[in-house]
Amino acid sequence: MNNLFMVVDATIKGSFNKLTRHRMPGAMPFGAKYRLIDFTLSNCKNSGIRNVAIFPYGNYRSLSDHIGSGDRWDLSRRKDGIFILQPKNLNLKSEDSISFQRMYEHIEYFIRSAQDYVIVSPANIVWNIDYNDVLVSHLNREADITEVLSFEGQRLKTFLISKTLLLNYIKNYDDLQYRNLTEVYDYSPSIHKNAYVFESACFLIDSPYELFKANMSLLSMDTRHQLFNPQHPIFSKETMSSPSRYGEEAFVKNSIIASGAVIEGAIFNSIIGRKAIVKKGATVKNSIIMNQCVIEEGAFIEHAILDKETKVMSNAKVMGSPDDLFISEKKQIVVGDEELKILQIAVECEPFVKTGGLADVVGALAQNYSKLGVQSSVMMPLYPRIKAKYQILLEMRSEAIVLYGDIKYKATLYSYLNQNTNYYFIESYDFFDRDEIYGYYDDGDRFAFFSKACLGFIDIFDELPNVIHIHDWHTGLLPLLIKKDEKAKHIKTLMTIHNIDYQGVHPTAILSKVGLNDIVHYHQTINFMELGLNNASTISTVSQTYHDELRYEYYSKNLVEIINRRDRDFYGILNGLSDEIDPLTDLSIKVTYGPKNVFTMKPQNKKFLQQTMNLSVGDEFFMMGMVTRIVEQKGFDILIPALEEFMSQPNVQFVLLGTGEEHYISALRKIEARYPNRMKLNIGYDATNPFYIYAGADAFLMPSRFEPCGTSQMISLKYGTIPIVRQTGGLNDTIEQFDSVSKKGNGFKFYNYDSRDLIFQLQNALNLFMNGDQTVKHQLIRNAMASNFSLEVSAKSYVELYKTMIGSSNR
Amino acid sequence: MKRSLIAMILVGGKGSRLNEITKDTAKPAVSFGAKYRLIDFTLSNLTHSNIEIVGLITQYEPYELMNYIGNGGSWDLDTIDGGISFLTPYAKSGNVQWQKGTAHAVYQYFNFVKQYEAEHVLILAGDHIYKMDYQKMFEHHLEHDADLTIASVDVDLAEAKRFGMIEYDQTTKIIGFEEKPKNPKTLHASMGIYLFKTGVLEKLLNGIDQEESVDFGKDIIPKAFHENYQLYSYPFTGYWRDVGTIDSLYQANMDMLDDRHFLSLNESKGIQIYSKSMNLPPHVVLEDGIIKKSIIADGSIIDGTIIHSSVGYQTVVMKNSHIEDSVLLPQVFISENVRLKNVIVNKGVIIPENYYLIAKKVVVIDNSNLMEVGAIDE
């Protein structure tokens, strides 16, 4: 019997985006009939390995469905066999490779395994390898750990190690400075390392581009021979489909076609999955068409990855490029190139009126849509302050009487066309003629009335929008109103959650006031956000991590059930930053600067900040800054104890701008009093110019308990000020932990909501800035300034989502 | 464990009319439709009819068939208390009991039937192409309290001479039976699918040990009819072919090519025809490949022209070769510049460069007759 057992690392999430919404990378279809994990499992069978453990993350239903009992790979055994060892701690983040902590959760498996050596290898690697060759090399070289490299020197996250040594790492994971075998290999000084170079074809696949490249290389006979060696066959789940069928007009060149496919059109350089149908007059070029896709007559597809069961309608054109592949989502319906017409409905929008980030996003998306050729409009209430400023530009379009409750109210619609975006404003003396946007006793009525009025003015569009995109709770009644509206009911609705803590709870009577009399509702109050989430065709939030976090009650609270119920229609799209924010053009700061002169100019801004704040001046101080609301969400419960300890170091300074809850402010005041030359609070939103802090600080703190997206960290990155953040929401998606060896990363982050962990990262940053290697520090600042989170990218993602929505049967 | 219904499949026949094709293999193991074997249809029907106890009576070249079927897992027939049993000839008191006809085979294994205390026994052939829910036949059988139910299907007059022909009345009660008649009175052909009450079958088989050869069609059915048992027909209306001859095998392959929805093989509802996976990569079409009106199985590599043909798995067709109206059984290698029309190429045959055979009537090409039936074009 073989002396090897196998740990399949399926914890790797990769960056597949849409393709992994319903599966994990190991379950990704490959080569027309396989899944990625077939290669690793077949290699086990062919190497005589009979004891295999798979460590999956997240949604592994599709993977375990594929593996079944493992009998396809001879892994359905009395002794040993295949084990899927599920994560016990669902809050463990997916990492680059499997951690010892993750293995510790199933340490019994390792103890019980009878074999002396273990291979740890990812589920998302395509190759045909005999692991015994690795073992022979390991033994010959008397190594403690052997890493497998591709013939090009690429690291394949594949290691061979003795069970004894691995168990040692697993047992002591909490005390080790290495999280996984890669770190052991890279940093452990005391062990004997060996590299085994695998000379044949291999592809570690963690993005759609890698997937595309590997699939396309199957079209080369050489690669096929290396991967599909009849002596070491690749086994896959047994499925039924008849042989491929070719019609009279079929024309196929240089392609791989799986069984059950029906080919009546033209196919060039493509991979066609099982039971896919390509109809007459359709053309497929340089593409991957997965199982059960249907390409209707006359459609044209190039440089695309169509996920399972995608349907491309007649005469639709799908054209990606090698650098920008078109990727469909499972079961998507791809329609022709009909023009997208998007209407956003919100209660604030830049440049007209703004209280927070929501206005920036709505405004920037609207303008970017127009640039992308989308018909873009926004509808919002007409507040007096807008009217005052834009009066001469506003065109009166229509007047209507809106019945709300028993009362008829007059509403007037104005429009303003700016850079191809149509802005519509609804004027109502009764509801919007007020100084502020929010904060009135009748906010529920005001925004319910607004929603109803919007729908009343829908006739203003010659052609109805394809999608109405609403933001936050204010317009939460709209999806339901649209569903019930004869004219509008075919319009798809997208609701974006900007912050789930603000839900809009108002009296139930509002339902009948807007005319929703037939809704059965048992409570005294209605929840606008809940109604919106229940009724919108699709829902989204402002970062992928916040999207993931909302599955847990800790983040989504009372709405956890509905979020999980709508998981299939729930997307995360990261907000971006306006391109106008740039230290190179920011005339409000002491001296402007860019990546080229940051190291000479930024110190001047720091000096200016120290002077303005009446702090001790000098570059020997490590200057931390914050611009924030002073509320629980922003992490003050861990920040204050951390500051109490950390400020005691004589070379640390701290500046804060913000306003908020008094008990936090007074606690901060006490620390400030202790270190008058090193700490300064600016309480009140206008207390100082926030960009003095962005430009002058060395580090920017955001220890938030949760942060749906956050923009401050993106601003500070742009200003070369290093973010130190908690690993939550958009902070997690924008900040990559800096690694001083590889010099990759753009900031510092910690996971546990705990002062100790915050202090640890503060200390890390302090060490690097004060005692570290200057070139390393400079690289970190360069990395930060090179990070690019633009709203243009967000706009593109939303446009793709709109297209997906139009093509989906969801209502 | 007691069962009300078990099945026995007769696969003993040599299929001598399929000559070269069954030279080394039992007829039910013959390839069909590029990726299937004939036995797939019967086994898949059994699975979908929830009949879990299956006896396979084999005699002629059983190895390939047994190897193919294995434990029956590919057809979900590997259940704990059911499954497939291979019933092969055995020596009894030093005297080898070579089966003498189909009924004799069942007689010899009657203990298998008794072991399950089955009340009814379904007798099937292993070489028919069709989809059928045997439970419906069983319901019909029970409904009429039949001693024996024979499935029947309507055939063309020309075909009728090949089959046992059944006459039945409005209640489907059988009122006449003729084996391979010269002048058929009806067009209802027996499909060779018999459902017996176990007791009746036992009585009918009693004593046949002494006979030289006993067949169901030739002997047992007429005997049952004349001894006034209650015989009923179960009229079946779908596609059904007994591919006992080269022509019928070829024709059934062509039927599959011409009917996009042939037996709904590609649909995932209703009865699905399972087949043992060969673990082959998908097929590849190279730069010079042209394929029209054809079906191609996994593992093949096509660089030539395939028109209106069926190409079995792991077949290679090289450049400048032209295959038309033909059936390539699995693992065939067609070299460059080959011309073939109207042929069946037997499994594993290597066709040399410049070979041609444009046949008028269907011809089987085998390693043994390669140079007799065709020629090398110099």
C-alpha cells in the first residue's frame, strides 16, 4: 500500500467573480467535460493514493455533488477513502492557501491517517502527475519539506511533508509565526527544503483568464497528450449524454466537443461542453461554452466564457477580447445589443445635494453610465436648496395630482440634462419644501409619497427603463409598487444596500396611503428596507466582503433571514472613488504632490499639519490620522483602549476630525489632555480641512466594527497615507496586508474586533516607519498610491449586473 | 428476500447472423450508436422500471460482456439486496450442461427464480434497441390476471416473416400465434419479451430437459397457447428494433443519425439510457475536419471528412479521408486518403492509407476480410 495521503486544498477562493457564485473553484467545469478537481483526484488514483481529505470553504454543495462517494476515483473504500472536512468556523476568511488553523479543526483526521507522508495540493490545478515521483525526490534529498514547481518555476501551492512534521505545525498553529506551508517553506530557517520541478503541462487556475488560457491550450495536441495520458486517465463523474451530433450545416475547426453537444453552426478554436447546443447560423470563436448552453440561430460569440446553461438569444453578439473576456453567469440569458436604459431613484445625488457617500455613488454612476453608452437618468426630490442653485437650468416637464392617503397632493416634475444624463426632480410643497433632507417626523410619509410620485411620472419616458435602481431604505416601497403597477410591472428592480443599519421603520398606515391596500401586514410598523429586499428583482451591496458578512446575524441583524433567502440574487459591487480626488490637483493642501515627489513633498504636508494642530513638529513622530463620525460602528470601543496604551510611546502622534457621540468624545479628550503635544481632536465637521489629515498623516486609522464600503481608506491610499484597518466590508476588499518580504500590499489590517490586534498592527506600522528599511517603507507608499478604486470600474460592474438581470427570468 | 417480479435476460445466443461483428463478443456487447452497447438498453429499462433482481444467462464469449457490465453500477443495479447475477453454464455431475435453446437456459437456472420466491418472471432479450417501462407491462399483466403476457409491436409486412406473429382480440387476449410465418395474418410481432406467472413457467418447462433444444418462441409459447393458458399481449408503440442482422444493425444506426430526437437519448427526463463510462476525453476536431449529419463519440480525433456516419469512441480519422453513410465501431483507425461508403468497420480495425470501398450494399470490414472487400488505390 501507498505511503502517501492527500490533503486537497479547496479553501482557495481565487478571483473568479461570477463563475464562483454558485460553486467553488474545484468544481469549476474544465475541458468540456471535467471539473478542475477531477485532475487532482485522478492523480491520487493513478498514484495509488487511497486516503484523501478535501478541505472546502463556503458553498461546496456543487463539489460534494460531483464527488459523490468518490467511487469514480476508487476512493469509496472500507479503509480510508475520501473525506470532505467542512469548515467548523464559518467566520474563517478564505486565504491564499490552507492554514494550519483550518487543519487543526480536523486534527483527528491527520492523527488517524496511517500513511507517513502527506501531499497538500490545491483543488484548482490541472495536471497529470505521479505523486510518488515527488516522494522519491523528497526521500532522496532527505528533505523535510518538498515544494512542487512548474517547469516555468511557478509555485503550485503543492507540498510534500512528513505527517509527523505537519502534525507538529498543526498542533502548535497558535504559537507559530507561519500560517501555512508556503510560509514555512519561505521563512522557516531550520528545515531542509527541496524543490521538485514538474516537467509536464500544468495550470494553477485561480482566475477566469487562467481558466481560459488552460482550456485553450487543450487545443494543442502536445498539451492534450501530456494531460490525457491513457496510462493515467483522468476520471470524472459518470454522466449520461448521447454522442455529439452534427447537423447538415455544422462547420467545426480546431475545437473540443463534449458528448451530448448538438452542433449545427460554426465553431472555431473553442471548447464546447456537454449537451451544449449551437444552432444554425450561430458562430462561436475562441470561447468556452460550458454544459447545456444554448446558442440560438445567428448569434455570434467571441472571447467569452459562458457558464452552464447560459442562453444566447438569436442574433445576439457577445464579443469579449483576450484581455477582457465576456463572462456570463450560470443560467444567464444573453440578449441582443439592445440599448440599456437605467433609471436610478434616490433621495440624494451629487452634485445637487449630498449628506453622505450615497450621493457620490448615485451621481458618479449616473455620469459614468452615460459615458458607457447607457441611457442614464436619475429621479430625486426637489429640495429648496437645489431649486435655489439650479433654477434657471430646470425645465418644467409635467404636473400631476398624487393621491396619498385621502389627500390629493400636487407634484411637479422638472428635468435637467447634463452630459447626456437626465436628472428628474419632483417638487412637492408639502413634503420636500424643507431645509434638510432627512430628520423629520414624517420621513416615512415623505419618501413613500416620493416613491409613489416617481411611478406616477414614469410616462415621461418614451421608452420605459429596463432597470430601476434604488438605493437604501428611502425608496424601499418602490419594488412593490412597481410589481403592482400595470405599466411598470415588467421593469426589473435593483436595490442596493449602502448600510443595513438604516432600515426605515414607519407606521403600517403608509401602505394603504400609497394604495397598497391588499397587502396583509400584521405589525404596527413596516420596514422599508425589508420590503425593498423582499420585492426587488435583484439586490446588491457595496462590497463583496460586506455581502459575505451580511449572511451573518452579527452584521445583518433582523434582516439575516431575508438576506440568506435572497442569496441567489444578491451581489456585492465595490464602490469606487471619484477621479477628482487627487493630491496632485488638491489646492487645499499645503503642497500638492504625486507618486513621483511624494517622499519630498508629503513631509511638508506633515509639518504643516503638525503646526496647524499645535503639535510638536518633526519627522521623528509617527503621525496617525482619522476623519470619521465618532460612533460605535467606527470602532471607538477598541480604539480608545488602544490609544490609551499606544500613545504612551513618545514618538506617536494622533489627529482626529469628526463629530458624534459625547461619551466617546469625552474619553478621547482625557487622552488628549495627557499628550497635548502629540494628540489633537477636531470636533465638528468643519473643525479643520480633512485633506490636511489625508495629506499630512503617515497612517490612517479605520478600526471599524463594520464598514459596508468606506471611502476614507481609498482617499488615504491616494494620498499615500497608509491605512490601518479592520478586515471588514469594503476595508477588506481594498486593503491588502503589506508583506515586507515580497513588498506586496498597501496597508495593515487585523481581523478580530479587539484592541490588542489593533495595537499589534499599529506597532507593525510604527516599526516600519521609524526603524524599518526606508526602501521597504517607500515601496509600501508607492503601492498605496498605485491602488486604483475608481467609480468607473463600479459603473462597469453595475452595467454587467443590469444585463444579467435583464437576461434573467427573475421578477 | 421475496420479490413479486424478477427479470432474466437471455444473452446466450451467438448472433451468427452478425458474423464478424460477434466473432469475439456476445451479441449484447456489440456497439451501437457510437457509444452504446446493445445491452445498455435492456439494463437501463430495468433500472427505470425498478426491477432490481436481474439474472443474465450467458454462454457465448461471455467475458467481454461480463467485464463490461461489472457489478452493474453503471446502471444503478448494484444495490445491496439486488443486482445482476451472471448465470453461466456449469458442470452438473460431471456432465457439462451446454444450454440447449433459450427456454432450456431458464430451466437450468430455475433455482435462481425460486430463491427470490418471485411470483412473476420477466424474460428479456439483451440485444434490442428500445425504451420500455416494464412496470406498465406488469400492470397490464396483473390487470388481466394473465398466465403469460407477451409484448408486441406492429411491424412492416416485409419484416413480419422474421418474427413470431401474434393475433389478439380487443381485450388483448391472444387468439393466435405463428412463428416466422410465410404469410402473416397480423402485423403484431412478438418482441421476445415474456412475462410469466412463475408457477405457469415452471409447469411449461417441466420435463424439457430431455428435449434436444427448447426455445421460447418456437416451443414454449405455442405450447402455452395450445394448453389453454391465459395469454395476453401487451401492445407497445415506441421505437423497437431487434438488431439480429447486419442490415438491421446498420439501419438502426442510420435511424439514430436521421432522427435528432432518436429515443430521446439526450433528454434528462423519462427513461435514460445509461452506458458504462470509458473515461475518455471529449472528441477533438482538427483543422481539416469536416463533420456533417453525423454522431461522434468521446475520445475520437477527426481530421478527415465524415458525412452521415456514426463514429464510435476512440476513433481516429486522418486527413483527406472521406467517410460517408457508414458506421465506424469504436477504436477504429482510418489512415490518410481513405474512401469508405456504406460500410460497417468492425471494432479496432486499422484501415490503411489509400484504402477504398464504395459499397452498394452494406459491407462489414474486419481485419480478416479487409483486402477481400476493398482495395488500395495506387
